[in-house]
Amino acid sequence: MAGVEEDVVAWRRHLHRHPEVSFEEHETSAFVAQTLAELGVEVSRPTETSVLGRLRGDGDGPVVALRADIDALPIQEESGVDFASERPGAMHACGHDGHTAMLLGAAKTLAADGVPRGEVRFIFQHGEELAPGGARDMIAAGVMEGVDFVYGCHLWTPLEYGKVAAVPGDWMAAADFFEITITGRGGHAGLPHTAVDTVACAAELVGSLQHIVARRIDPLQPAVVTIGSIHAGDAPNVIPGEARLTGTARSFDPDVRSLIPKLIEEIGHGVSAAHGASFELRFVYGYKPVVNDPVATELVRSVVRDELVEPDPIMGGDDFSAYLAEAPGCYAFVGAGGPFPHHHPRFVIDERALAIGTRLHVDVANKVLG
Ligand SMILES: [Zn+2]
Ligand SMILES: [Zn+2]
């Protein structure tokens, strides 16, 4: 696999230089489609910016789907690597360039070795980073029809290089998104009593919303409510008439998941009313939790060598959960130990992890095909 490992690094660096954000992966998907075709893999395009590769064996047998997400993030890269993004405002800051390259490497290896029976499907999915996500488009286009086993992996820098996590049961949280609009009355900053101050209201609301997790949800149930953006006003001497906040909620338990928007409504209306402002919530259910099938996970664990570790579940989300609703499977994490978290402008991975991720795709596919 030595030649393949070099290809994977080269492909990853090419993709890193040319990132495309969610649902705009035109060059990326064209590159994947062309590379797969050159490898002798049957190629189709389930959606405009995604790719499906297929290797079919001669005899009947199981169908195993391997999935990589291919999109980048709207972040200006500051990593300083010499293959940094050449596209202003876009960056592979989550490692999806590595996911794409590893799955291409697996396709190259499996195409060279040949698939004895059954089928291996290579799902190169667009739009993982932006709800409602690309997975549901892929499934609607039929990529999971007849699939017996689905596997994917995420490079993960909090996990050190050389470690692999394949955890049965709850693994990644449900990821939901919301937008809040507080409407008051604009006015002169020196005459606050003649206005309804949306900045003061928003500030108090951000603090009050933290009481959802701290005071309103069972402390033994994991939950997160994060306000990720807050926009109001343009000048120091003007009270803005409107404030807009966006955020995300994370949970595992379905009751907790449905309780969070109700509590945001309740607290939002209460705090806003106390300021004489009005409150509006738009809440969008995003990705279901990633819950790994125990039997499928045991199969994945059987091909992991001495790298296996047992971390706690994480509150990040992934639309890999949509595939898990269609077939038993497992979403693994491959340690890529770097100093910065995912989605950081200086995000880097330990590229040695690419070889482990590539090998796991191949070994899982071969194990399922038996
Ligand atoms: Zn991400
Ligand atoms: Zn990611």
C-alpha cells in the first residue's frame, strides 16, 4: 500500500489547496469522479456536487458502503502550511480533504485487489457542514439501496495520532440549529428610556439561555446550548431596533432534544417581555444522533489493531446518522493529533493518520465481504 499512501497525501494536499464550501463542491466532485474513473471504478453523480463509486464482484454477496464527506468551511486559513487554501474565505478546517483522499486511496487499493463478490460503494458526500446536510440527498438518490453495512470515519485532532475509536451505541449528538430575532424600538443612545434596547435584552438572553442546561435539564443528560453569533447595531450612539442571534443545540435523548426549543421559547419570551421587546424563534432540527450499531461496531473493532481506545461520546454532530437509519454501521474516529480544534483557522492534521484511515476502509470492506 506504499504507493497508495503517497497518492493519498498528494490528493489530500491538492484538495486542501482548493477547498469548496458546502453544496458548492463542483471542482472537488469533478476531481473525485475523474480519479475514480482512472482507477477503473464505476462512477455516477447522485447530485450535482457528489459522487458515487461502485466496485462489483462477480458473485452475489454483501453490499458495503464507505462514506467520506468532501466539503470545506467558510473560514480564512491561517495554518501556514505550504499547501494552504488558495481560495479566500474557504478552508478544509475539519479534515474532510483527508476523508476524501483516504476513500480514494481505499478505492485504488480495492480496485487493484479486485472485489471477489458483492459490492463496495464509495459515497463521496457533499454538504456535511451545513444543515440539512447532503446525506439525505444521497439517500434520496438511492445510494443506500441494498446496502448491508455502512462505514465511515472522521479524522479527529483531539485524539492523538495512532489511536482509533469505534464506540458502540451513542457516539455523536443530535445537532439542531436556531435563529432568534429580538425586536425592540430603535432610538438615541443618550435617551434609552425612549427606546427599547435590543442589545441589553440580547445580552441578558444569552446568559439566561445557559440556564437551560444548568437548571432545566436533568444533569445526568448531556446537552449543549451555544449562541454562535449575535448581531445588533452599527454605531456607539444608536440603540438598534433589532438583534439577531443564531445558535446550536446538542443532545442525545429524544425528550431532551424536543424540550430544548420549548425552553428557548419560554425563556426568550420571558426575558424579552421584561425588556418590553418581542421575541421570535426559528428552530430547525438538524442531524439525528450518531448511534453505532453494536454488531457492526464489533466488526470494525476486529480490524483495528493496537490503536483502539475508548473515549466518551462527543457533542459534535454528523449527518452520518442518516446512513445509520438505512443500514447497520459504524462511524469511527481516527486520531490525527493536532494542536488546534476542528473549525479553527490554524487547524492542521498529522498526515500519518491518513494511512490508518485508508487501511481501515479497506480492511472493513474486506471483512464485510468475507
Ligand atoms: Zn466539521
Ligand atoms: Zn467534519
